[in-house]
Amino acid sequence: MTLKYETEEGYANELRAFNLWMQQAGYTDATQREYKREANAYLQSLHGLSAAEAGKMNVIEFLVSKRDTGDRARNRTLSALRSFYAALIDFELAARNPALEVKKSKTEKNKNPVYLEEEDLVASLAYIEGRYRNRNMAIFLLMGYCGLRVGEVHRLNRKDFKGARGTIEVFGKGRKWNEIPVPELLMNYLTEVERERIAPYREKEDAFFVSQKGKRLSIRQIQKIASETFHAFQEHHPKLADMKLSCHKLRHSFATMLLKNGVDIRVVKELMGHASIETTMIYTHVNDDQKKLAMSTVTIPASIVS
């Protein structure tokens, strides 16, 4: 308790800047809590050293102290520190971002993302049912056919839907806006959802997706919609029963589908809202069927057989 109190007192400006920066950037509540926890722990590890004066070695020392948590946790911590220093730079409390000088774990980078094949993605849509089918279908299509993150769906406002242009404006990671062309079928669903939209409890609420209680549809509610749909889908598709499906897997499916259809990886990068093309590269994986197809074209001349 004393250490936490001392950290909050000694680094009050830094923590306040980080909190404001994440709110302005539209980070989810869960991400804000996790990143604040990591920032607090990191600042405690500095033992009074100014965050602006800390360097690459301090970041690595902190990561090493958490090494037993695994590579995925280490990468999440590093992402939190990168965001923390980005906030300090933005508020002129630091001149450089030492967390950017530290590489992410290669184990995480090389892990192939889980995704649905295009025909399975289409099949899963048949299990979206109920009173709010149009709304839930639009949510599924935004993630599976536009690549939106669950937080981006949650933050979508009516003003972001450009019906006349056939696009949506997405406020994604890195506080960047990304205008995405919308497929015609999804455009029809979005138009219908806007028409059926429940009047929000608060008059000035501009949320595109509104719950039956008149509030912005929460991330947890969106995840529940996806979870229930996947559960019904997998019950009827035993071969996919062990696949861990989620909202983010729909985003993976979208990127994989584009690349398999021959879309330039640079275009995929922009549609996905990635900061680096290296992130997009993880979707260039190949499956066993593709390997077999490639090897079927290889012929060993019979003349070399003795």
C-alpha cells in the first residue's frame, strides 16, 4: 500500500497524463485498467528515477522481473509501456520512448492466428437469430467482413456511418481514424439497424449500437452475442468444436480471406489499421491443404529411379 501511495504521489503528472491519453484514444475500460496497473508497477521499479530519464535498460529490467509470466504477458506489458511513454511524449513529459527500443517476443510474432475459412464464416451467420438479428448480424459482419476490433464496434457512432459514401469511419489504435468501404449487404444491414435503433436513455448519446436498456452496447454484450452464435454454430459443426472462436477471430478471418483472395498486403495493412506491415505479415500463413496442393505440382522424373 505504501509503495502504491508513493508511486501515485511521486509520478502524479505522468499517471494523470496516461489516464487522459488513454481516454482520449478511446481505449476500452479493461485495457485502461490493465495498462494503468502495468504503468504503476513499472514506475515502482524505477525507485524514484524520473520516467523521462529512464531508458531501455530500465524497461528490460522490468520485463525480466516478469519473465515467468510467459511471452504473451511480456508482450502485453511492453505494449502498455509503449503506450505509457507515447502519452508522456504527447504531453511533453518525456522526449523519447525507450519501450520502442525493446523488441517483442518472437514466439508471439510467429504464432499463427486462429481463423475461420470463408465457407465456415458464411455458415456461422446462419446461427444469428432472435429479436435483434439485424443488429447482431451487422456487428458480426463489421468484424468478419470489415475487420473491426470489438472495441471499434463498441465505439461506433451514428456520425461515423457515411451512408451516402458507402463507408464507415473507424477510430482505432494509435488514435487514428480509418475510413473503410462497406460491402453492399452490410450497408443494407447498417441502414436497417439505424432505422430500428432504440432511442438512447441519454438524449445526446450518439452510439450506433444501442442496448435494449437504451445505453451504448458494451464490449461484454458484443462478446456475448459472438459467444452465443459460435456456440450454436460449433454444436452443428463438430470438426470445429475445439476451435477457440471469439470476436477477434472474426478479424483474423477477414485478414486471411483478403490475402487468400490476392489483395495486396499493403492494402490489407490499411484496412486492418495496422501501424506496421510486420503485424499484417502474420496473416500470410499457409495451411496443410495449401501445402499438399503445392507439393502435388512437384514431379520427380522417373528416369532418376534406378
